Amino acid sequence: MTQPYSIAVLPGDGIGPEVVGCALAVLDAAEERYGFRTERSEYAAGANHYLATGELFDAIEGRLRDKDAILFGSMGDPRVTPGILERGFILEMRQRFQQAANVRPVRLYPGVPTPIAGLTPERCEMVIVRENTEGAYVGQGSTVHAGTPNAVAMQESLNTRAGIERVVDFSFRLALGRRRRLTLCHKTNILVAAGRLWQEVVKDLGALYPEVEVDYVHVDAMCFHLPLTPERFDVVVTDNLFGDIITDLGAVIQGGLGVATSANLNLDGSAPSMFEAIHGSAPDIAGKGWANPSGAILSLALMLGHLGEGEAARAVEAATVQVLGELPALAGAEMGATTTGIGSRIADLVRGGAADPSLVPDSLLATLATLAPSRR
């Protein structure tokens, strides 16, 4: 029998445990249907654990490092000073595990409402690749004369050619298998040093991929073009800070944070990749059954594609898309439109093989993450 995949589960804070619980129920169904197995290890991480122990990523790094993948819920809590959990856990994991590419599909699925008038699924199907370990997120900075009228804060942004090259090369390879268009998003007219380095790398690597058309858009212009002409974009590559911002705009376009997903990919197989919805912990609705688990379940589909279980990934994506299209008819808790109700409906479709495969004829989630090597 095939060796089971070793999965670390980090439910985290707020709505994280609820949506991850739904994703695990769908994973159970996928295992039953498609015959693979997983061994899951759940770890306490997040606000409650930190407040009780003071522990952050350091405490479990060794236990996570040998896993095949990490399924992550959310992290953040008003009881903890902003930055402690985010820097001490999430960014530490991304940097120590060299999860160099944060990959966020921006895809409007059929039947999902969008605030953009007249937008159709055919016009909105792109991938944003965000450099994930450098830029303004390296944590280098200082404050002098804090708490006085003379306070001065300095925050550094670090950009290395090696760090840029690995995400740009990944983005070219991704574009090569799609519509063969790569857009660099930066602010080269103001951030001239960093912008020049990004442009040099894109130009140099572009010579190795002559089939891919290269485009450039300033990040402020991106905020204009993204909602109005999303069909212009296929693969967008950008730096850490800009990627953090424009992918949230992308999530709104595709129907909200509840349906947006991401992969934090280690590109050389030296450490596990991590898969998470991008909606955050939403502590104001935690425990109420209001959170949409679709983003977490689509993150599971990304994880399955990365592990090589493409058929299961496609089925999970198709089932999720089908249920998203049914949500108007499921309005109200009595009709099943709760967090667990939606998760159960998706799991049932996967288990029964009843999801309509035509909903995802070109399953992005089944193939996207395979460009980064799994640990098998």
C-alpha cells in the first residue's frame, strides 16, 4: 500500500478551526473516493497557545519540517499585539521553510456574485505570484526617540537577485502552461533601485522563455486595471508588499475573501509548502457558523494537486464550485448555508463522485502547484 502523506494541520485562531474542520471532512471524503491516505498531526499554534506558553514558530519548527505539506487555518487575535503572531509565526515559517512563492489564483467561478458589474468568469482567470520571503517583510527596521515628538522610524525593504529570480522563473514556467503572458507589477518610477533589479531579472529570464509575452504595470495602475479589465492578465509576478495588497483586491473581484485561496510554495523540495485561505481569523464571527469554508477547501485542493493527487484535487474544486453556485438556494441556516453545512455538502459531493466536472474543465488547482516539487 502507498505510504500515507504526512500532513501538519494548524487550525489557529478565530474561524480557523471551523474552516479547517470542514476542509478535513472533505479530505476524508477524498481519501475514501480516490484511495490515497494521509496521516495528520494537529499542532496548537496561535493566540491561545502563545498567551498560555509564549511559544511561537520556534517551538514546532522541527516537528513541521519533515511533513509533506501544511494545512493552515488563520492566525490573529485582538488580545495579542499586532505583529507578534504574524511576524513570529507566519513570516518565520515562510522564511525558514523558504516558501518563496505565494501563489494566489484569482478566478471568478460560475454562479459566484462579484461587485464588478458585467464581469463574467471568462474574463477573470489569472494567477498572482507574490515573492514571499523578502521585500518590506524581512523585518529589518528600528525606531529611535520612541514616544517623543522626535520619534523616527526606519523600515527596510530587501530585494536580492536570487530571491527575485526564483519567483520570476516559476512565474514564466507557469505562464508557459497557460496563456503565455507574464505581467510584472512594481513601482519602478519611484522605487527605482528595487524596480530596476526586478526589471533586469524579468528581461534576462524572459530570453529563456521567448514564447511568453512580457508586460509591465505600475502597482497603482494595477488597482485600476484589475477590477475593470481582469482579462488583460494571465500570470502577474510582484514583490511581497504589492502582492499582499493587490491579491486582496483580486479576492474581492472573484467574490470575496471567503472563496480566495493560496499556496506558499517551497520551490526546491527542501521543506514543506503551506496552504491557506487568505481571509484571516475574523474573530468577530468566530463560532457563529457564518464563515464560508470554501477558501479553506479550495486550499485543500491546491494541496492535493501539489501532492500529485490531481484527480482528487479536481473533484474537490468542482464540488466546491457547485456548492458555491447553489448558495443562493441554500440561504438561511435551516437550508444548510452554515460553515459546517457548506462543508458537509461539498464532502458529500466528493464522496459520491457527484460533482459536475465541467465546472472546472481546466482545473487550475489540480495542476498549479505541481510546478513546485513535492517532497515525495
